Amino acid sequence: MQFDKPFFSYSQQINLLQSRGLIIKNYEFAEYALSTLSYYDLINRYKRYFMVDAHHFIDDVSIEYLYNFALFDRDIQFFIMKYSVLVEAIFKTKFSYTLAEHCGVDIKDYLKKYYYKPTNSANISFADVKYRITRWINSNAIKNPTRYYKRHHNHIPPWILFKNISLGNVINLYDLLHSDLKYKFVSRLIQNSLPMDQQVDLVLRMMNTVRTFRNCVAHNLNFTELRTEPLYCPSPKVLSTLLGSPLLVSKNKRVPAEDKKALLGVYGAMLSMIVLLDSAHLKATFAQDFLLLLKKESIRNQMYEDYAKITEMPADIKNRFTQFYNELMYVKT
């Protein structure tokens, strides 16, 4: 069989790229780039943006630029990973506190079906979620600290179990929880004047958005093309009410189309994180860390323009986050 994707040496890959118009100034650097990030991650991942067709790059694109662009993309991804882990910790900590306070500290109590609906909005049953959790606890795959508590204590409290079970399972438990307990948890997680049912729905949408983008980073998938389905995206109107200017610009009390598009991509995940971070200090640190990504090198100004087009992030995001950060600092002082 003649394979349609045969093995190519680095030299052959470089020759192919040169034949397609990619500028290669330094052969050794080109080989280094291809041997570290791989042809797929360096070329195929971005080719629809930097090629006019399958066989021709646009003018003035070099392998050095693609390599630095890929590193910039990873910087954004690592930033998203850092704060998604923090948001996960906040969510799990406050949720486990709510369960322990109102349902008990033994798994037989806080996973009692009395506290949950039979199925959630995604048609996932409580019985299935509980079965997956208990099967893991009784398997050889159980990990610390849950394993230690199983062996050395007479119960496994929720704040220990949640250290090990997946964020997806915890989000499902939240979605399955009866409304009265859900309201108690949500009022502890975010504070605002929205109707409680809107808050409950918003938290579910934001957590699923954060989880989706975090998983994309963890599995090295195509981050720049990732979009949330509009049906599951946090409401632009609700986010605008919570955050307002400068992060979401409202025109005639409506979020403009370009910002609605931005919310389907990584910008929506970023704003979800800002809402879920539970202090002005963390929100300011988030903004500061993001602004630092844009300040590392002057070349990144042009790079971000390309990145914003690809991910549909706001082109003026630097100004938005600068103003947002300054407002937070003004409130603190």
C-alpha cells in the first residue's frame, strides 16, 4: 500500500515548505523547530490562516514567525490552564463546603439520591454519576488523598473526594442538585443581583466553558479554533450585566455582534473565569498576568493582531484589560 502521509525526514519537510513559499532563513533553526513542535503543530494547525491554499503560503511568512506564533499560542493556553485550575479549586471548595454543611460529611449522606434530581439538563442520570464515583473508590485506581481517607478514616468527606474526581463529575453533581441547595451554593460562589435561576444557569454554562477550554489545552488540541456552541455559551446579555464596560462594550443596551462572536471563543472562557474568581485581588492578578503576555516582545503586537483574527478575540483587548485592571486597583486603594 502506498500511504498518503508517508514519512518525511526533516530535510524533506523543509524542502516541501520552501517549495510552498515559506521563508526559511536558517536551515538549522527550521530543523530545530520541526523537531520540537512537530510539523503538524507548527504548520497544519495554522495553515488555514497563513496559506492561500493547500500548496502556497501567503507572502512574507517565515518559519521563525510560525514558531514564535506557536509559542505565543501556548503562552495563552498556559495562562488559561493556570486560571482554570484555580477556578476549579474555588468551585470544588465552595461546593464541597455546601454539601458538608447541609448534607453531611459521609459519602453515604452527601451522595444520597434525596438531594438530587434523577437526571440533569444533559440527560445524565444521578445513578450513573454516583456509580462512576463509587466504582472508582472501590477500584485499584483510587488515588490519594481519597485512598488515604478510605484506609485510615471512617468516612470520606466531600472536600477530600473532590480532590480526586473529575471536574466533569462535580459539574454534573451541581447540575443534578435540587434547587434549594443549588441556590445556597451559588450565592456562596458569586454575588450579584441577578435572579437566582439566571445565576444557577450562568454558573453551569461558565463552568462547562472553562472545563472545555482547559481540556483542550491539556490534550494539546486545536485551541485557536475551539468555539463554544451558542446554545451552551454564557449569555452575552448576562455577562454584560455582570461585567459591563470595558470588558464587554454595550451599544444601545445590546452586546455588539463582534463581542458575541468573541464570547464563543477563548474570550468567553476568560470572562467566565473573571466572574468565578472570588476576589478583586484574583481578578486583578488575572488581568495583570494577561497583559504581561502581550508586553514580552514588541513583535507580539503584530502577533496578537493575527491571533485576535484567528480566535475572534477583541482587537482592543489590551486597552480593555488595562482599563479593567486600573479600575480594580483604584477600588483597592
